[in-house]
Amino acid sequence: MENIKEEMLEKKLWVVAGVTAKKDRYGYKIWKKLKEHGYETYGVNPNYNEIEGEKIYHSVKDLPKKVDVLDMVVRPNIALKTLEEAKEADIEYIWFQPGSYNDEVIEKAKELGFKILYNDCVYATLRQKE
């Protein structure tokens, strides 16, 4: 999985599923950290229209351009639904944050042919690079 991790980190177009305006939550911290590290990062959460003046999309299908990496910061039942949208949006990589997956989610992601990473945290990874 280390090779896939490096591939993902080289990609510059990301979307965070589960972004939130709550600054103590990982959905917010990851979104901000990706931006701080120069990634073009979109947010998806049906409960928000904007966060800090930036448009938030209700679905991966609504994004204005094709992204390379989807970072999942949602519960497994939501991650499962989001996988279908990600396939339709032609996203290649999915990074599952701790707590966003279970066996069913990982199996479905593999069935759909995604390059996936789990048991790792992009927030912690980027903090180590600072």
C-alpha cells in the first residue's frame, strides 16, 4: 500500500467526503491541511452549501471537475453509497480515513476497481511532512 500512498500524495486534485465547518473534526482538519499543502481540494457534504466562503458540493457527482483522489471521512454506510458516485465520476483513488470503512466497504471498493488506502490518515501523513 505504500506505493499507492505515494501515488495519491503526488495527485493534486482531491475531494473530502464528509467535510464539515466544525473545526475540531477531521472532516475540517483534513480539508484545511490538504489546502495548506497546495492541493486543490473540494468538499462534499449535503448539509453545507459553503464553508469559509468556499462552495461545498452535495455529492461527488456535482464537482466542477474530475478529481484524482477521494478522501472518505464519513461513516461506512455513507462511504458505501459514495463509492458508486465516485465510480460514475471516474475517480481512481480512494483514501479511507479510520472509521470510514468496514469489510463490506473495502470489498465493494475492490470490486469497483479503485486503488485504495486504509489503516492510514492523510492528516497525520501531511503533518509529518511539515
